[in-house]
Amino acid sequence: MVQFVTPDIAVDIGTNNTRVYVKNKGIVVNEPSIVIVRGDNSKRIIAIGDSAEEMIGRAAADVRVVHPLRDGVIVDYEMAQVMLHYFVSKAIGSRYFFRPRMVVTMPGKVSKVERRAVINAMEHIGTRQIFVVEQAFAAALGTGLPVYDPQGSFVVDIGAGTTEVALVSMGGIVLSHSIRVAGNKIDEAISGYLKKQHAILVTDRVAEQLKMDIADVRADKNPEHIAVVRGRDIATGMPLTVDVNMARVSEAIADPLKEILAAIKWVLGRIPPEFAADILQNGIFLTGGSAALPSLDAMIATEFGVPVSVARDAGECTTLGAGYMADHFDMLGGAGRDNG
Ligand SMILES: Nc1ncnc2c1ncn2[C@@H]1O[C@H](COP(=O)(O)OP(=O)(O)OP(=O)(O)O)[C@@H](O)[C@H]1O
Ligand SMILES: [Mg+2]
């Protein structure tokens, strides 16, 4: 049977991971936001998403790894379009008859040009109607917080490129702040520390893995916990292995963490009095892949004296929230209004 009805979808375009939700089905695509192209200027696509990730480090020298997004926004328009087209086609089949309606996530603070780039890319892929939702609102909704009630909910979505902090109530954002500091800046702090302290250059993946291993030091409370790190010597480019003290790595990420705390403080300090009691009672909810950062919840709770919970399936909350909106597309912003 030929399917004439194209399902509504939600596309959560993340700096490191893009996820596509199909109405009444759930998340059907969850792949890294990367494209591998031929190294010459032909821009010939070799791989996208999961298959691109598998090739990293193993691919021939004449290929280039492209990250079409940086800090939550599109920086390579052409590649972003190709990548998004691939993910959407994968989610709903490339031979759809009618262009789908889409809910698309975006960081809270983007320029008109950055916003336009996302909408243009989606229109180019083929969409009947676009509804743009701020990531923080989608995250709160996907966490299962009572976002349509008159009470206040406080969410902090810490992804790879941006941290979105928001007070949400009655179906909208009351107050929010968005900074371009999240998991990737934490990885960069680790790479920077290794470069400075150990004269070693490591891949993004090595830095990211060290970040996840910080949990071990904190759990062991063993200040002498040592990790063996492989990379290249800064001066000679030759392969190099060094022993790294994990306690120092844990200290090296203090700066980006401070910026995240400052963003939370900014919003907390401006909460209208009528919502203060809700936040003190219900606390702060953390979403996004970086919510899993060891001890981050405890650090935030100690700093501000409010309860902090990491959402279930924290990495998927924004997509699930946007997906819920796709499930109810006709009810968005009144009679199917296009807010793109
Ligand atoms: N166990 C973990 N501990 C710490 N960080 C983690 C863990 N698992 C994943 N991360 C980090 O989460 C980030 C990816 O999260 P997510 O998929 O929410 O980002 P994104 O949606 O691509 O980015 P953004 O929404 O900021 O554009 C990466 O920086 C990754 O290193
Ligand atoms: Mg995200």
C-alpha cells in the first residue's frame, strides 16, 4: 500500500548529535552531526552520521571531517543541508509524497541569520510547515515537567555546544539564558591542559573519554589516580604516551563549569517572586548529554542550595519534548500558525 500521509516529525539539531522523532513512533534517528568529504575541493560526500563516525581516525588521509554545527548553530550551510536531508530521509523514507511538517529545535540565543539558516535548510529539504521551539522549553517538556501549568519549572539543558537555562511556565519561557559553553568546551579545557602541562596533542575523543573518566577519581577519592594518555608530541609530532593525574584533569575543567554555574545564577537571580517557592521546592532539572558529567548535580545543588535532579534519559529530553509537540502539531501556536 502506498502511504500518502507524511508523518509530522521533530528534528533536534545538536552540535554533536542530531535526532529525528517521527510522530507516534519515537526517536528513529540518533546520529553524530558529522559529514566526511573528500579532502580536495570537490566536496564529495563519503559518509554521514554513524558511518562517518566509524571512519574517523581510520579513513584515508585525503578525507576531511566536517562538523556542520558549532556552538549550537550552523557554520557550514551546505554540509548541514546535506546532513539534515540524509537524516530526515532516513527517518521517513526518501520517497515521501507530501513534505512533512516539522518541529525544529534551536538554542535560546541565536542571531536572525543563524535562525534563518536552519529554516532555509529545512525548507530546502522540503517541509510544509516549520515550528521552531527553544531547546530549553523542549527539554522541560521532554523531562515531563508540568510546563503548561501555572507553576514554574527550572531546567538546565547542557549539551555539547550550548547550555540553555530557563524558567518555564504556562506553555512558554518566562526567563532564560543561553551560553555557548557545554561539553565541547569542557573537552577543550582538558586538551588545553594536556598541551600545556604534558606537551601532548590528543584527539577530541581522547579528551572526551578523560572527561567521562573523571567519575572514577571522584568516586575513589584517590588523588593519585593515573590515566595513560596517548597522543602526539607537540614539538615533533611523534606518537607519545604520558601518565596523567586525573585529579589535575578534574581541576582543569573548572573554568567552563564556572561559566555554566554563572549562567544558572543569572536566571536564578532574576526569578519573579511568584515562582521562587516552586523552584525552591521542585528544584532544578538537568538534561542534555553533559548532565551525566560526574558530580555536576551535586556541585549545582551545593552552590545554590536547591535540589537538583538529572532527568531520566537526559540526553533525549529535548528531542522527546519536540517530539511531543510534533505529536500535537495542530495545537501549536494556535491554528497551525507558522512561527518560522
Ligand atoms: N557520561 C558522560 N559524562 C560527561 N559528559 C557526557 C557523558 N555522555 C555524554 N556526554 C557529553 O554530552 C555531550 C553531548 O550531549 P548532547 O547530545 O545533548 O549534545 P548536542 O545536542 O549535540 O549539543 P547541543 O544541544 O549543545 O547543540 C558531549 O559533549 C558529550 O561529551
Ligand atoms: Mg541538544
